[in-house]
Amino acid sequence: MAALFDRLDEQGVECHSLMVVRHGHVVAEGWWAPYSAGRPHATAT
């Protein structure tokens, strides 16, 4: 995960949130301020 965050930062990608789902279960999630779990997010599929 740390390598992913480093790469996103290097590429100038501004993340609002990140969720990792494996086999239908959330295994990790996080938000960058000022965003939060309670704030609606647009999603890409």
C-alpha cells in the first residue's frame, strides 16, 4: 500500500479516498482531508 501511495503522489494524483475490496470484503479504506467517510463521493467503475 505504501508503494501505491508513493506512486500516486509521484504522478500528481489527488485522491479523495481509497477502498480496497477483496473477495467482496472491504480490507482497507481511508480518506484524505478534508474528505471523510460521511461525505458523498463520485465513484469510477
